[in-house]
Amino acid sequence: MSHPNEPSRRPLGVGRQVLWVVVIAIVVYPLLVIWLRFETTHVLPNGTVLVHALDWDKGTRIDLRRWTYGDPLIRDVEFLCFDDEAILGTTHSTGPFVWLGVNAPIVRGSDPDYDVVRRTSGLLGDGGGCVGYFGAHVGAEWLLDDPSHDWRGTVPGVRWCPPGRSCGTPPQTPAARPAT
């Protein structure tokens, strides 16, 4: 029994309860969104993995790693062209790079042998375009954000068509049109 001069303990009012729920939602929801974003990975054909990483200066970035929890091979990946072995790409911070896989060194655009290694990769077509999976340079964010963008459903050198959409043949260039 409480003392007569002691104030009675009343449960929180409905308004305060709603306020606490709103405060918790405002704090917890963004944390859940950030946490779920770091759970996404995309495995490339040569076994390397694209992962979201936390960068305290920029927020999030995408790293290319040998395996999910390994050290990054390349940080801040932006675009990729890849086949079963090689990866040709660009980063936000250091520019273009080529990696021929396994134990080959990563060759940056500023290296003197960059052009030779890029041609050796076999990922450049006659017109300079990508001939890897998806038939084009693809965004690393695009690969991580939608699981339907999977390289296993593509053929190297052939432009990719999203599932469920009919992609017609690309328009012919004037030189490729038959003469009438």
C-alpha cells in the first residue's frame, strides 16, 4: 500500500505511448534500412563478390572482394564489364581498372601497360564496347539492387534483355542495312 502523501503512479497516457512509438520508429527504421542494405551481395562468374561497405566519409560504397568477408580488391566500384575470368571497370575514386583474375595484379588506368592488359582481357569489342556478360558496362549498384539482374541468364557479348520484356533487335546502322 502506498503512503497517503506519495504521488500515485499512473500509467503513461495514450498520448505519451504514441509519442514513444513514433520516436522508436524514427530511430529504428533507418537503422534497419541501412543494415539490410549491407546484407546484399552479388557473386560474379569468377567467384569475386560485390558488397556494400560502410565508408564513414561517403556513406556507403561498393567493394569488389575475393570472397564475401575478405579484404577489398577494388574499392568504390561504379561500372563493370566482366566474363568468366576478367573484370574491366571504373571506380568513383581511382578511375579505370582491369583485373585478369586469380593471382593477376590489378592494373589501373594510370599504369603504362593498362591498354595492353585491357586488350588482353578480351572484354573489348571492335567498337570499344563491352563484350562480357550483359553485353555492356553495368552499374555495380544495379547488380546489387535487383536480384533479377543475374549474369547466369545472359550470354557473353549479347545485349541483355530484362526478364518478361521483349527486346527487339537494335536498329541497324546505315552501313549494316542491306542495299535496296
